[in-house]
Amino acid sequence: MKKRVLSAIIMMVVFIPLLLIGGKAFLVLMCLLASLGLYELLNTASSKNNFPLFMKIISYLILLFICTRNMNSFDFNFTLDYKNIALVIFLLLLPLVFYDDNKNYNITDGLFLIGAVLFLGFSFNLLIITRNYDLYKIVYLLIISIMTDTFAFITGKLVGTHKLCPNISPNKTIEGFIGGTLMGVVVASSFYYVFINSSISLAILVIVTLLLSIVGQLGDLVFSMIKRYYDKKDFSDLIPGHGGILDRFDSLIFIALAFILVAGII
């Protein structure tokens, strides 16, 4: 527990100043975290997938390209650029013909890379765009993630008896899910109402925050399924007591993606 708390303090000491500074400092941080996340994902899948060094390099370059799209934009508009997606597909699937060897690089490997790059690239790009648009909005998303995860862990430890998804994540409980959701909604909704928009309908705010909190926990379970599929406990041991980057940012990634769907409501 001490190791977990110390790691959390160190992460906050590094993350919070860069979050407050924003701009290129936050952009560099997000690109670094996205790259580390891709590294963890590829390393986790390496037991069942083949990723040649050249294709890994291409994947990292594409990831950084996606992360930095509209990096100077202060508008909160999300658009789908089919040209970029087509480029990703070409760069990661056409090499199948040149490798011409299913043992070195096959269609499953290519599709995995496409999914991983687009998934992480879009998620961290959304965090960058959200920070550019409004510091308080990204703090709101962070509060949902942190409060939900923290109190799900605490509640589960104190009173958790009923397993939530034992085949996916044996330590998660229904009580933890409920406790994390309640605290995430209360704290994040209060922050939004006080610092962002005090004229918003409380009912709408609570419902949206509730949905984001639930999606975050479901996202956590999705990443747990990935680890179970590849027989891994954590994505890496980069953060003592916590695991890897994806072990810490799993819920935030899904919250950021879900926020696109409700951004026009609140």
C-alpha cells in the first residue's frame, strides 16, 4: 500500500504541473503516455502476435501523428478524417504483401496494430483537445476517473463481498462498483456545478456524470479482459504498486471517448 501511495504522489507531482501549464508541455506528456501505452499493448500481445520491428516503428509514428492532430485547436469540435484512417490502413496492411509470410506478419497482426493505434491515438488526442479547450473540463473527467477508481478500490476492500466479474477481474466487487460510482458522481458533479456551469440542470449533470463513471469502470474491465486473454496480471511494472500506463489510464481513456457523445449536453 505504501508503494502504491508513494507512486500516486509522484505521478501527481509530475502530471499536475504539466496539466496546468497545458500547451506543448501537456502535448509532449500525452504523446509520451500514448507511446508507452502502445508499447505495453504490443508487449502484452507479443505472445500471440508477431510484430516486426519495422511495423512497430511505423505504428509509433502513426500514433504520434494522430495524437498531434489539431494540437493547436481551441475549438471543441470532433471530426472524423477518413484520409487519415485510410493512410493508417494502407501503412499497416499493405506490408502484408511484402512480408509474404504469415509467421512474421499476418492479417491478425495488422488488424491488431490498426486497432491499437487508432484506439490509443484518438483517445489521447481527445485529452489534448479537451485540455486546449478548457482546463476545467479535463479536470472534471480526471475527477470522475480518479474518484471512481479510488473509492471502488476502498469500498471493495472494506465491504466488498459480491464479485462483479470474477472471470475478468477477480478482485472487483459489486459493492466497490457502487461505491466508486457514487463518489465519482458526487465529487465530479459538485466540481462541474461550482467551477464550470452553475446554471446547468442538476438532473442532467448527474445523469451524464453517472454514465461517464459507469463507462470508465466498464473500460477498466475491457482492459482487464485484454490482460486475461494474454495471461498477464499487469500491462507492465512501470509504476510500482499500480502496474503500467494502461493500468492507470484505462478508465480515463473510455471516459474521454464517451465524453464526445455527451459533450453537447453539458
